[in-house]
Amino acid sequence: MDLTERIARRWKRSPEAGLVVDWAPLNPAVHLTDPVGRGPVLERLLDAFDPVFRQRLPDDVAVVGPKGSGKSALVSALFAGLNDQVGRDRERIRTTTRAGSAEGAVRFVRVDAHRARSEFRFLHTLLDAVVDESVPERGVGTDALRDRLTDEFGAPTRRAVVAVDPVTDLEDLAVADLREWLAPVADAVALVPVGREAPGEWAGETVRVPEYSRHALVDILTTRAAQALESGAFGHDQARRIADWAGGDAHDALAAAFGAADAADRADADRVRDADVDAGIDAVPDPCVNFGRVLSLPENRRRVLAALLELDEPSTVREAAAGVARTSDLTESTVERFLYELAEEGILERVEASTDGGEGRTPSRVVARFPARVFRRLGEEA
DNA sequence: GATCCACGGGAATACACGGATG
DNA sequence: CATCCGTGTATTCCCGTGGATC
């Protein structure tokens, strides 16, 4: 957010607009363009990517760090910045050479692994990021995409650094798959897997992103809260309280702060009170899945989750499915399957339902493993 | 006509429990 | 007593169909 925007925002704000000016800065899935206090790691990454500044492709490098340490934020910001610089460079070349080819320029692409689980999807996102024209989503086979990709990275020296975020060993999207998918263009692409730990047999370099210090976390919270809320609405003590609770996890801390603001706003308070902080913290499950993962779910799954949150404590999966199906155009059996799938992905968790002596296998019920207040509020705002 | 994918249905498998069996 | 079996559910897995797009 630049200065003009900030001023405009204040200017058009009505006197009784309420506590919250803009939810986005407190959204744990939103990354600021300029990460706070990450100088050393950024330098390490820039070192790794250094060949780019000499028109060469860097080596593969894994970016690893604990949950909520800002890996994604870092990579997003860095890639945006690099593309900006290198892109400007490319423009300059384009205008000075008649051919107008992107000779030598290296592109930085970040692929959201959640949205790119199949080879087709992966190649599609990659291609889409690299070429100007739109890439067909249907009616064209994976083979065709592969050929197209090979062409793009063929004759002229087009090259790219591709970050895939997140890559976990446990996930079905393994580095082996990525390598296979990238095989046709292996010479023109550097792979940057982002995850908690380096992939199984990772031979390349690894850059570790350390957990945020308590101090840094307080900084982040106050900075973001200042952008999101009326001035003075969020106290320093409250930021400290949330930071202590979150233990270095920026994602969970922001989710809690968001929840606190939500609670205060719903109560028509003119500032966040301690009770709101409690409510905010309470609404973040432990463990809590990355909110970005929830956002990147297909629309219909998100609708199911939204409907699920509105239900009154359904005591079994089946009951929950029935309840959701009533407010949806999906069949009960489909909803039920979705619920199981979401539980399998860790977005919901199945817990044993109270056994009331029924026959057969004992049922389970599902509980949210994502920050419900954030999800609900953003659903309302949308 | 070809392609990818979401739906939806349903088959296959896993599990819990009580009762029968060796 | 340990094991197996039958029954009723829960859960997982698979695949045909059809929509949307090229």
C-alpha cells in the first residue's frame, strides 16, 4: 500500500465506518511486499540467485523453515522484486534490440502447489506465467502443453526460476514428480522447493528461514494492525500477548489478531479489548492449517466449509453432510465425501463422536482446523 | 471430436461389537 | 480363553457421465 492509497483510504472513510479500516493487512494469507526484519535471509537467497544478474540460470535451492516463519511471504516478495528489476532490464533490451526477444532474461515464477496438483495444472500455471498469450485450460491434452512448454524454452534462451510452494515429503506432490514434469525443460529451469524441511534426497543448496523472534512478531502485529484498524485500537500489550501465545508463528499470530479485531467489531467496540484477544486466540485451532490452503480450495469446497461453520454442532459426519446438503445444491453423499477428503487434507479433523451405544462402527465428527473467524469474516466481506 | 475435471453413485474395504465356536 | 463370524456402519476408492472449452 503506497502513501496515496493510504491517504485516499482515510479520506473516503466515513465517520462511523467502525473499528476496521481494511481486513487485508491482518489476513494471514496476505503477504506484505516488504517483509519486516528479514535482511539476513534475503541476502542468503539473493546470493543463491546471484547468477541471474549475469544472465545465467542459478542452481536449484530449497527454502525451508518452520510453520509460520514467513517462507511464502519471503519468496513472493523476493520473486516480485526480482521480476520487477529483471523485467525492467528486459524491457530495456527489448527497446534497444530490434528483435525484441527476451534474450538472457530469467523469469521468476511461484507456483502455488495446492492449485497445481496434476501435471496438466502444473504445466498450465507455469506456461501461463511465462507467455503473454492466454493458455487454454480445456480441450487440449497434457502432451500438447508439454510440447508448447518445450517450444517456449527451446530456441531463444528463455529461462525461469520456478518456486513450488509448498513441497512436503509427506504430500503426494513430491520433488520426483516435479522433476519429471520439468524434465523437458530441465536445462532452462531452476527448481526452488519451499517447505518445512528439505525434500528427501535433496542434493542442492538449502536456505533456512528461521522462526520469527518474539520481538519481530510484535513488530509485525503492530505494523499490520496499524494498517487494518483505527489508530490506537490495538494495544502494544495485546500484540505482546498474542506473540507470546503464538511462539514465533506469524501465521497463527495474525489469525488470532484478525479474530480479535473481528470479535471487537462484532461487539461494536471502538477498540480491541482483552476479551476480544481471548476470543481471537480461541478461534485459532491448535494445530492450525495455513489459511492460504483454505483459500486455494475450489469454490464448492469453500462453500461446504462455510455451511459447515453455520451448523449447530453436528454430532456425526453424516449429520454434518446432511446439514450442509440442505443449503447446497450438492448431494448428501457428495458432501460427505468432501468432508472426508477435507479431513484427509488436514483442513478438518475427525474426532471420535460420543458413542451413544449405536450399532456398527462408531461414527466420528469433524472439527475445523483452520481459523474459522477469518474464514467467516472474509466470506461475508467478499 | 478431444480434452480435463467435477459430480455422483456405488463398490470395496475397514472397523466395532456381540455372540458363536473351537 | 482366544478366535472367528455376522451384522451394521464408517470410510476409502474407483469409475462412468457430462459440462465446458478448445
